[in-house]
Amino acid sequence: MLKNPRLRSLHARFPKRPWIIAHRGASGLVPENTLTAFVLAVEQGADLIELDLRITRDGHLVVLHDAALERTTNGRGFVHDHTLADLHQLDAGYTFTLDGGATFPFRRLGLRIPTFEEVVTTVPQHIGINAEIKSAPWDPADRQRGQVIAEKLVALVQRHLNLRERLLVSSFDAAVLDTVRRLDPELPLGLCTLPIAPLPEQLRSMVECGYDAFHPMDIGFDEHGAAVVNAAHLAGLLVNVWTVDSPERAIELAALGVDGIITDYPEATRLAIERALGAFVQRP
């Protein structure tokens, strides 16, 4: 792999691959994007946690995937229409169920939507953070919110200098990533993609944009996968595939040489790969 100076800290911290990247924390087992999910992911051996950034009406960065509150909380409406104080009144474990709605074991346990700073200070320093800036390119208002998130994230990194060494910033919106790059040229950036274009074209577009990590969806990670991984590594780029919850599929991707596997089940994924392939491989 060619040397990429923006990835130097991540390579040094996590020399062995594939990284186990906990998707919204250990979100297959406990409510997603909560401090509980991130702490459990750490306990289960994740190398990095993945989380989603949105912004409140009063300008705070909070960790929630959806623009709306209904799927994961007992709230109503959009995140950006509420203050942080409003959001802290909500139950972030309200809708989580493991038995199709027969029971809701995390209701009224005090789980809430965390701020990004709360996550940063809660998750141990040896764990990496893949922070995805949520921004809908087709919605001018949401794209503007994405720009504000990018600006606030860079400002936070400048206040928490140790965060820089373990942070990978990603997004589906290239304009947001370009804003981060303009404000802080040293932060590593990852472009998330959907299988709309062929996999090699997705990689080509990412390389042309000058980003550092390619985050393709597993559904579209097809017969071109091995060649794309090799091409990305020759260009000095990471390949982190999402979302991989089948142990058998995780083993296949690990054998192809992907750098990271983004999964809802960090422990099960890690153990499956270790059993199948032995110790994780160390890549230059």
C-alpha cells in the first residue's frame, strides 16, 4: 500500500486488519447510537465505533442516524427542530426490541441521545471513531445542515487534539467532505457509496475526489471486489465495507483483504474471522 500521510495515525494505532468497526455501536444487541451500544462494542473487541452526526436546533452535535426521531425514540419530528434539552428528555431505548415487539427491554432505563462530545469522552482512547456526517445532497436545507456539522466537527477536533489521531470522517455527501478537507486538510476522509454505479466506477470517483477511504455497501461488493481492494491499496486507500452481519460473509471479505468490516455484531464478527483465518493480518 502506498503511504498516505492522512492515514498514518490510524495505521499506527490499528496495524492489524480487518478492523472490526461497530456499526452505531453493538447495535444488533442494544439500542443503536447510545453510550450503552458504544461501551458494549468496546467490551466485545471492536477496533473502531461508527456513529452518525446530526445537529440540534441550538447547534449541538448529537449522535443519531435518522433525521426523524420516531424509529429509535419516543419523540416526534426532526432532530434539527429540537434543542438539546428537548432531545435529552427522550428515551433512546424506547423502540428497541429483539423479539419482534413482544418486549422492549430498554424502555425507561435512562438511555438518551448522546452528544458527540459525550461519546468521545466515554469511549476509551485506544478505540477509533468513524464519524459519519449525515447530509442529504438532494435537500438544500439538509445539505446546509451537513455543512454546519462539518464546521463544528473540525472545531471540536481542534479543541480535542487527541481525537485527531483516532478519527475517520465519512459521509455520502462529497460536498460535506470537501468542506472538512478545506478546514482541516489533515483529517482522513471516507466516502460512503450505494451500489448505483458499478463498483470500479465508485472507486474511480472516490480516487478522483482525493479521499482516503472507500466505504461501499456490501450488497454491491460483487465479483469486482478483489480487484477493487487491490486497486485501492495501490492508491494508498482503505476499503471498509458496510453493513456485514453474516459471519460467513465477514470471513469472505477478510480473505479479500478489506481493511474494515462495519457490523452490528462486533464480537460475533471478530470471533468468526479469528476462527477461520487465525490472527488478523498485519498490512503495511
